[in-house]
Amino acid sequence: MANELILIVEDNEKNRKLMRDVLQFKGYRTIEAETGEDGVALTVEHKPDLVLMDYQLPGIDGIEAFRRIRGAAATAHIPIMAVTASAMPEEAKKMSDAGFDGFQTKPLNVKDFVQAVAAVFCAKAVK
């Protein structure tokens, strides 16, 4: 494991930096987008191994970006984990109902975040 390409879709620079630094330290490669539209475009262009998708983004939100990625045959198989500041149960239910492959709340607990990312790759390897 590691060396996988992870797309971070996050509009907050500090959150992006934290995720990037932690993931790169663990051996993952990263690319980044600040908007949902850019996240969709980079997913189509680079076909990352995992997308970390903020829920609240400028332009289209994380759920709409998720739907666009999953709606395209070339990217439908890519796992997408929701990352959000909203820990409200109804928001978590929306993301679960949408079909996200995982869910992390901000501020990130680094240990839980790394384990959740690794778990997505383990689940993908089993399929």
C-alpha cells in the first residue's frame, strides 16, 4: 500500500495542507482541487485511486460532485470519502445515502483519518 494517488477536494487551504502533508508522509501521492467542478475535472483527467471530498464547496457541493463522478462510466469505480465539518447526524445520513465510501469529520483526527484512508484501500483490494 501507499504510492496511490489521492485527490483532495477541499476549499480551505489549511485543511488541504494538513491532509496533503499527512498523506504524503504516509507515502501517498496527492493532487488538489478547491471546487467541486475542479474535483470532477481532475478525477476524469487523473483517475485517482481515492477522492477525499469536502461536503461544502464553492460552486457545486460535494454530493453533486460525487454524483457526477459516479455517473461517468470512466470514474464510477473510484472510491470517494466525504470529509466535512458537519458532524450532524442528518448530514452523515445524506452522505451515507448518497453512497460515499467513508466519512471523516473536521477537525481531522490524524490517526483516524489515516486509518480510514487505509481501510478504503483494503476494501478496494478485497473487491
